[in-house]
Amino acid sequence: MKTSDLLKDGHLSDQAAAFIVDSLLHRQALDTNMREEVLNHVEECKECKDKIIDVVTFLRNPDSIGAAPVQRQRKRQKRYFYRGKIAAVFVTFALLLFAYFFIYKNPSVLDVNRYKTDDAKNNQLKQEIQVKKSDSPSGEIKSKETKPTVDIEPIEPKPDEPAAGKKKSAQLPDPRYHVNPNLENMIGSHLRSGFLEVLTPIDNSELTSPIHFSWKRGFVKPHTLKIVNNKNNVLYKYPVQGSSFDFKGKLRLGLYYWKLENRNELLYVGKFFVYEATKDTKIR
Amino acid sequence: MKKATDLDIKFDKNRSVVLYTIRHHLYPEEEFSLKLFPDLPSVLLNCFMEVIKSREELLEVYQKSGDKSKIESLTREILVFKNLLENHPKTVVLMYRTSVKKYIRYQHSNSDEWEDIFQEVITRLISGKIYRIKEKFDFTYKYDNLIKRSFFTSYFMVTVRNIYMDILRELKVRPLTAGEIQPITGNDALETFKDENMLNSLVIDEEFQKLQTVLTLYHRSRPKLDLCLKLKCRIPLTGEIIHRCFPACSREDVKILVQDFKGVKDKKMFDMVAPVFNRHEGRENKSDTIRKWVSVKMDEITSHLNRTHRCKVYTGKNLVDFMTLYYEHLDLNEIKSDR
């Protein structure tokens, strides 16, 4: 008989198993004429050994009580075991992704100062203030909100610019330069019969004294020219005629408005700035 | 009236000839025990009568012939196993019905399902399996004085076991492995042993036979296995056992192996014998390797033995004791047979 007839699907064929069973039943030994491959397989294979032992044991004692008990297989456990593992992997991955995007969107989460108590913060602020006081010549704190200073290399000074090395701190605009919302709305010609064309000064120009006021059509009758500060306080008032007027008075640095009026109405409101007065500064 | 009586007498006589032929010539009790084939004569007689009645010439011979040899010859022709399997395979299934029933009961003893499984096995045999057995079984194969009639029983029961395992798989039921079977404990043992049959089944000789069957299946490594198991059980080794394992064993090596290891721990013992094993096997194994090999084999033997019981009878500990008894029993039988 061929080996292929004795071994089938990696195990003993029924015929080979029956040979071994019969040999054990009648001779209590394996037939040495049996093929080596069959005997080697029996030695190694638990399943085939169990098959032979089951049949031999029964045929020797058919009335013996019984073999190992049986029970229903619990098949689902394996499935749930792997489902649980896969679910755990997904949940972990989702948590990591969430953590990554959360930190990416909210980097302040990692800022240590965010988690300091108010007392700790106040102490830190006091220390900073002390440092600034010692730095500043007047002893005044220039600004509460200071940007964090960064050590930078000195830059080559550009022409007409202040010398390098001075650290500019952000400042609020001087109150003298604050715009007056009411007067801002009134800037321009208010002439009912037409447009009053003002030649100088151009609105928002930077001027120094003397200031030349001029308009296209000359006034026949006297009109009034007023110069007011940004709080609408009249500083100067002049009667004007013709088509121009030179102002030679003194004005401090700041924002000013000027008005042209006749007896009954306001004709024009203009706006100009007064900065540092130098001899070379031209009137625009 | 006389004729009818004569016919009846002949009929009864011929019937007894048929039964005698079945029981003494065709299917002797030594090969077809009453335990496994209690209704064999009646099954075969029924088959014989059906065949006789289906053919007029045979019926005439049976009814009228007074020649014993003719009836015997007719019986042999119809009921010889080869012809029976060829022409009446369902009768063969009926012949083995009790064997199958007992086997299923033996394997599935703890459940009420066994009757259903038994019916299913018989159905599968009759509807198709017996025809495959008929095709596959090789009557011409000679295997060194193999008794063919009993060989068919072994073959048939292997097939029945396969069908039974297939049904278990379909039912999603499995035999518990040795690790899952509950061991016998105090009160449980009493309950378990209430049944007289249970007590009988644990007769030591049967257990020796099982162990012998298990050890026989380790064909290639049997000599080494016997040697190592005897060392493990602290049974004194003989030269014969040593030479069976290491044919070219020197005197010095024999001296090492035969020394008394009682009271010596396993580790130390294997440390002492490992060089002998390495010399003869041509390896450089550590003593732990040999010790683990023995441990694995003992676990396998425990598992195989426990399969034949409903509870975990054997453990690592009591197996050593049982093996000691077995080897002593074997040595005693060898002494008796030598005498």
C-alpha cells in the first residue's frame, strides 16, 4: 500500500489507523512492517494518537463507564476578545488625535503662567515694576503693557531717524492730538449757495506758524476766522476779508480746527496739526 | 399432515445449521464477542432468510434439502463477510448497531444527547458511509497475519469515531481536554464511585493496558522514554534497558546510569546523566533540556490517560506512582514469562 493511502490530509488514513488499532488489540505492539512515515507520524501527532487510544480502549472494554465529558463550545469569546482589542486601539488613536488638535489650537494650554495663582501673578508683576522703575530716569512707569523685550543686535541707524539703541515703547496718542468727533463730521464746505473752495491749509497738514489761510473767492463783506483746539475751545478769532489771512499767533503742538463764518452761518471747517516748529518747516 | 411436519423439522434443522455456521465458522465469538455483537446471529439469520425467500431455487434447496453441507455452503455463500458487505451493506450496519450504540454511550456518557447522536450516526452510515466503506476497504491487502475479520471491526469503529467527531463539531460540542476535566476530590470521589461499574472500570490491569497502549505509540522514542521514565520514577535500571536505548554504551556510562538516585533531586540527577545522553546522541544538550523533554512526555501521557476517564484521574504527581507500579508489574511479568 502506498504512503499516500496511509497518510491523508496530514493525518493517518482510516485504514492506517485501523491497522494500528488492530495490531495493538491483538499483539499489544505496533507492527514493525508498517511504514516508517506512519509510525513517525503517530509518534508526533496527538490527534491521531487520541483516535487510536479511543478506539482501542473501547474495543478492549466496551462496557467501561466512559471517556472525558463533553461541553458546548463558547465560540463568541474569541470574537469579542478581538473586537475589544480593535475598539481599544481605535479609542486610543482617537484620544491622541483629539489631544494633538486641542493643543495645536490652544497653545496657551502649555503656558505655565496660565496656571499660576493671582498672588503669584501679582508678585511677579511687582517685581517687573520694580525693575522698570530702576531702569526709567524719571522713575515713572511709561506703560503698563510692555511687550516682552528681546535681545537684538544694534541696528545701523537709518538717515533722519533717531539713533539706534533706543528702545521704543508703544505709547498712547497725546490728548492734544485726539480728534473731535463733532468737528470731524463738520470738516469741509458748508456754504448753502455753493462750494467754498479753500486753497490753504490742506486738511490734516502739519503746520507751523505763521499759517497762511486762503480761499478762492474773496469775501466782500467781513467774515470771521476762528481757530479752535480739539476740544472746540476758541483760541483765536479774527475778522477776515478778501481771499486770504496770515495767522502769526502761537500755537502749541497738537491738533486744531479752523472755521470760517459769516454773520449767520458756518461756512467752512478745516483741520491741521501743529508739530515741532522749526525755521525750515514750510507751510503747506 | 406428515409432510408439513417433515418440512417443519427440516426447516428447524436447517435453521440451526445456519446458526451454527454463523457462530462457529463465519463469525466466531472470539472475533465477534457477545459484548459487541449480542444480536449478530438473529440479524444474519434474518438477512439469510430474506435472500432465500427472494429466490425460489434457493428457497427450495433450503426447504427440501436434508444435506447439512449444502445448507452450510449456502449459508457461507450468502453470509460470508465479503459478500455480505458487497450485497447487503445495511445488514453490516445492523450487525454493528450495538457496538455503535455502546461506543456513543461510552464517548458521550454525561449527556442526554447520546441517543440522538447514535441515531444520527446510524442514519449517516446507512444513507452513505457504509457504501464508501465498502469501496475503500481492501480485502486483498495482507498485513502480516492480520486477521481480516477483526480488522474490519477496527476499521469500522475508526469510521464511526470520525462520524461522531463530525457530529460534535456540527453541534459545537467538544470533549474537554485534560486541563478542563475536574479532578476527583473527597466527596466527589464517593459520589463518583457509587456506581459499581465505575469501580470496575478503574481496575488496575485495564489502566496498565491503557498506559501500555500510550507508550507503544511512542514508537521511535520508546527506548529513551522507558529509560527516562524509569530514572524519573527512581526505578533501578538494568543493562538491557540501557543498551536498548544506547547500544554502544560503555561500562563507565552504564555505571553512571545504574547508580541509585533515590533521595537525589531531579535537577541533580539529570545533571549527572546528561553527559551520557549527549555522548550517545551526539549533542550538547543541557540537563534542563532532557528534564523538560521528560516533563513534556509525562504531560502528554497524563492527557492521553485522562481522556479515557470522566474526571481527571491522573496528575503529574500520581502518574509517577502509577508508572512505578506499571514498571514493577512489567518486570514481574517478564520474570514469569522467562520462567
